[in-house]
Amino acid sequence: MSEYTTTQGDTWDLISYKVYDGDDGQQDILIDANFAERNRVIFPAGVTLVIPEMPSTATATGSLPPWRTT
């Protein structure tokens, strides 16, 4: 696990995009790891978040719909 310090205006999907190499669909992983911050929509600067490793299943399927994974 690593940490990320927010900048003014960050959102869950933007943070996901920044920390998971362009994958903005991993907000659930971030929110689960930072449950105390779950109600924030837009972050102020200076909030430190825990960034868990992306599960291997998320990287294998990406953001493709189920009918496109084969």
C-alpha cells in the first residue's frame, strides 16, 4: 500500500486515474480503503489517502463490459 495526498479539486475518479495509470474505474477500491472519507465528493488539498494495490482481477478485465472480455 502507498499513500496519496490530495490536491484541491481531486475527486475519487480523478484520484483513481492518477494512481492506477489511467484507470478511473477503481473508485470503490479507494473508498473501501479510506472509509472515513467516503462522503467527500471534491477533496480539499492535503488529505492523505491510503492507496491499496489494484486487485489482479481488475487489471485482467479492465473496464470492458462482460460481453467484451472474451
